[in-house]
Amino acid sequence: MARLNYHHLQYFWHIVKVGSLTKAAEKLHISQSALSSQIKQLEESLDCILFLRQGRKLVLTEFGNLAFSYADSIFTKGIELENLLRKGIESESQTLRIGVLSTMSRNFIESFVEPLLNHSEIKLEISASGQTNLLNALSNHQLDLALTNIEVRGNADQLWECILLDRQPISVIGPASFEIKSGFSGKYAEYNWILPNQDSPIRAAFDGLCALQHIEPHIVAEANDMAMLRLLARDSQALTVMPEVVVKDELRNGVLKSFTQLDGIFENFYAVTIKKHFRKFEISQLVNQFLVKKRAL
């Protein structure tokens, strides 16, 4: 029976970790041709293809994703074992790397990761970026999970698992001093508005609702970031539209007020991972805990 060459497997692991054959060769101080030959030998010994070439990029196959999952566990544990035996250093806490869409509500993100904040054995790393960068980081195994409000669908080259976490209704939010009757009517044309920009699905739905009601809102500012909309809503005498979770503290403290929910307009929140044979237990547990909590509300 052929034995697995762990030396070749470690080279494969390094390539995936750094994201390219060139960078891995530089880090390992060997030539690209030698490294490529070692990976070919690994594929032949395993009788499967680990990488596909797409232009100048190497993309993991399904077998490659599975092999990396095992390799990452093997070599990470090996490093922990070496540190423990050589230096007496205990294993580091489990690290979960979560990427978040930079324009998302910070309150929603906090509510999702809250179960991990006081978990002594888990170190949480959160990074914010655009949708394309999030998906690239997932593909390169630099993230375990991404939170976004944009649905992701797979294709022949990449299979995503996109889980709907929550569906938040959109409300008209403004200063608590305003006296506006509930229901969306022509009265709202008398006020200044701060709105999501034209690229936002919320803005498109709001514009459609205004057209149906023959309302022309007086727009004084636009923003593509929920955190900025939150600040502008709090510090200006203008109305805005957003999920109430974005300004839950201001609503509770009476700084802002929710005047009405807009019929048929929602913001969806998704958890995205790469579809593979298994996922980190902590990620599955985190998603399941959140979904159970939402169902209980």
C-alpha cells in the first residue's frame, strides 16, 4: 500500500495558506518548478486532482478542499504539539475568522457573535471588507465564515453555502420629537431624508414605494454604510429608512423613534461558507444557536 507523503502534503498546505505557488515557493526557499513537481507527485499518489488552473490562478477542486481541511488540522496540531513539548506552551485557543460586509449593521454583527465574546477557548477575529473580497478570502481559506446582506449563489467553479439568518423589516426612523401618524403617506414629503445610496436594495424598494404613493422625498444626504446612516439619523433633523436593529440603542433611549414599518421591504442577513464535506464545529454551532434564538423571539 502506498504511504501518504506528508512532506508533499505540507507543501500543498503552504500553497493554499499563502494563496499562490509563487509565494509558497519563495517562503519555502525552493523553485516553483520543484514545488509544482512535488504537488504533481502528491496528486498521483492520492489519485485525484487537487488544483485546477484558471488563467494564472490555482483553484482548489472539491478533493483539494477536503485535503486542505485535513492538512490544516494535521499541521496546526503538529505546531501545537511542538510548542507544548519543546516550550511547555499550552495549545492556543481555537481561532474563528469571520468576515463581515463593511456596510452591514454593527448591532446585527454583535448579536450574531455575542455567544463567543466570553468564550475562554475561542479567539474571535472579525474583519470587514467588500463582498468580492469576502468571497475571495473564503475561497482562499482565510475566513471560516462571512456575514453579508447580499445573497450568494454558487456556480460551476465555486459552491457556496448561503444560510438566511434573519429577515428584518425596514422602518422609517427619525427624531423622537417628530409627530407623524403611522402609515406611509404624502405627509412624509414635507420632511428631509437621509437615505441609503442608489446601489442599495433597500433604496430601490423605498423609491418604488414612493413612486406608488406619489411621494417625492427631499433627500439631503445619501450613505452606503449603516453605521453612517445611524450617526446621521441620530444627529440630524431628518428621516431615514433602516432595520430597527441598527438603532436599537437610540430607540430604547428615546433619541430616535420608529414611525412605521414599510410594507414588503426587508433586509436579509446571510451567513456564507464554502460548501465542503465538513465545517468547523464552532461555526455550525454558532449559526444554529442564532437561528434557534431568532425562532424563540
